[in-house]
Amino acid sequence: MRAIFRSPAERCYAGLALVFGVFFIFATPPFQAPDECNHYLRAYQLSELTVVGEKQNGTSGGMVPVAIYEEAHRFDGMPFHPGVKTSAATIVDRVRHSVRFGSAAMQARMFGDFPNTVRYSPAPYVPQVVAIWAARGLRLTIVESLYLSRVACFASAFLLTWLALRLLPGALAWSMAALALLPTGLFVTSMASPDAFIISVAYLTAALAVHLRTRPANSPWTMSLVVTAVICVAGLALSKVAYFLIPGALAVGAFHWMTGWPRRMVWLAAVVGVSLLLDVSWLALIESIRTPPRNDPGIDSSAQFQLVLHHPMVFVRAVQFDVSHRALRYYDSFIDTLGYLDVAPARWVTTALTALAIFFGMTRSSDELGSPFSGIERAILVTLAAVTVVATMLLQYLDWVTVGALDLRGVLQGRHYYPVAALLLLVLPRMPLPRAWHAIRPAMFVLGYATLLFATGYTLMERYYGTP
């Protein structure tokens, strides 16, 4: 076991993530994660090797079995209706009696709309697609395939996060573990969602940047390093448009291998340029089938872009209004709001989780490395993070709200900022504590996170099944 998990941070993360990740997988009713219904439909489409969807009647999606579409929408009445509950018996019935792959009931097909997910590339859906292929081969039911997809997503996220922790030195590994175990992040990486891949690849990208920064400048690139870097750049670029800058951290990590800032800036531009090129290439491929993710009249991405280009203050005022009115909601949904943003633990749980994450994120033993980056390098990383935040807001404004709206309509969620948080971990100042902190830190970490994850899990059970 010690050979697999080299550091206490890895072991603590693994134990807590396995226990509570598996709990989230099976305790959460089907299709109750953000957009899990539409993500499953996109994964099913990809499992049939249909990479680019289609457009019909002003919306986009693709041809899917009627049984798949109906099952994916069976629990639509639960989100945002906290009084609507289910039961274990109901879920077990759907697991056993939903339509089986390969049965005659899977033959009838229809055009299914999933405009917000059909635009995703195949990259973040690999675990779900493999799970659906397995479900098809084993003739599982649709709901069984959903749970198998969740297991596959969690397994991939767990592996990538473990690799990230393995690359990080002491204090930074504890900081990353503290972020990865926040309930919202652990929850979405346990669901059948691209977020599992996107967030964990962002963790790996940040960790690889540190690893590169701490390697001797004359050390050779190994094949494992090259493969990991390719996964990080391509994975983030082909997952969400707004994250194309995050791979720039890898360039910053390699700055000390080059002499002179002009050469370093060219290297940074090259890495970001490759990421952006992948982004733009995918967008060009799907341009003909892109439609607004909402059916609201007045949503027009092209017209909205022209407005922002000529009158940027319209966008600035919309961001100002949105953040001033919804900052607490974004904070809560980053820390521990689960489901479709309607599983909210008590305020003391959220506050305690915040304190715990900050404490383990900003402390170190006196003999441990703090941030390995120089002041200028930290400034560049903060800039990459800040521009990414603006990019997420701009893309939401272009796609989700009516032209000229002075409100982002709350379409952003805290989970969208886990990749940014991973980047910011690299620049945090860390307060040194006595060396005795080495001995007591694992026990404090496990006790704190286990208690608060249990409290969050209790809230989830109460939300979906009534008082446990």
C-alpha cells in the first residue's frame, strides 16, 4: 500500500475519496447531477461513433432510442423541487426494470435535444463511452449503465487526481487534497459528467507544472512526461473553451529551462496557441450544428458578441450585477452545494469546510517547500487564472442570456472554477508550522474532512429520501 501511495496526503485522499465518492455514486438518484441527463445522451451518441450531432427545428442533439431519452428525463420533476422525494425501492425498480440494451424496446428512435452538451468534444466522455459499450455488451439496463458510467467517471478522476498528488511535494500535495475533497468537487467527479475528467485533468496540469518547475533544468523529458503534458493540453482544450489558458501553467513550469524572458514568452505563447488551436478547430467542426442551449427568445451568440465588441461596458455591468447579487450562491456551490444546486448543507458545515480548506491550503511544515515559483511566474499564473474567470463569464453571457441583458442570470456555478482554483494553489503563500505538524496533520485532515463530508452526505440523503 505504501508503494502505491507514497505520501500521507495521497493515502488520506484515497481513503476519503473512495468512501464518500462511492457513497455519492449510489446515494444520488439517477440523473440528479448538473446536466447529467444531457451528458448521458451525448455519451450515448458518442458510443454509436456519432461525433458531430445534428440540428432540427432550431435546436441540436441527435437521434437516440426513445427508451434512452425517456429514461434520462424520468426524474426531471426532482431538481429545484426540494419537497419532491424518492425512495430506494423506486430507484432499485428502475435499475432492474428500465429497458435493457439489445432489447426490442431499444429499436424505436427519435430526435433528442441536448443542445448544451452536443457541442462537447469526445475527449471528456471517454469513461462514459467505455461504460456504455460495456453495458451494451453485458445487456445491462439503461439505469445500470448510468451507474456504471458514474463508476467509470469516478475511477478516471480518482486516478488522475492520485497522479497529481504523486507529482506534488508535501505541502502542495495537502493543498491539492484539501481542494479535491471539497464536497462539490468530489460530488461532480463521481457523476456521469465531463466535469469528472475536466476537473481532475486541471489538477494534473497544476501538479505537472510544479513538477516541471522543481526538476533540474538539464533533466531530459521522459515519455511519461510528454504523454502527461499532451493529456493535460489536449484534455483541457477539447473539454471547455474557457479553459484553453490553463495549460499555460506547463510553460511557466518550464521557464527555468530557458534563458531570457523573450524566449519564455514565446514558449508560453506556443503552449497557449496549441491549446487555442485545438479549441478553435473543434468549434469550427461543430459550427453548423451549434444552437443556443436555451430556447429563450432573443439569445443570439453572434449578435451578443458584436454588442460586447462595440460596447464592452454592457458586459461589465452584467458581470457586476450578477456577482453582487449571487456571490454567496457561487461560493456555496463551490464548497458543498450538491445535486442541481438544491442540496445545501447547514451554514456551519460550509463555513467549517472553507476554514479547513484554507488552513490546509495555506500552511506547511517548516521543512517543506512553499510555492516553487518566482514572483513574476506567480503573477503570470494569477493572470492566467483571472483571464479564465472572465472567459467563463463571457462565454456564458454569449450563449445563455438575451442580447444586451444586464444580468448573467446565475448560469455560472462554483464547480466551473475548480480548474482555476487548482491553478491558484500554485501561488498561495503558506505559513510555516513546527515540524511536529508532520505527525498530527494526517489525523486532523481525516477527522475534519470525514466529519464534514458525513454531514454533507446526511443532507443529501435528507433531500432525496426524507429524514434518514
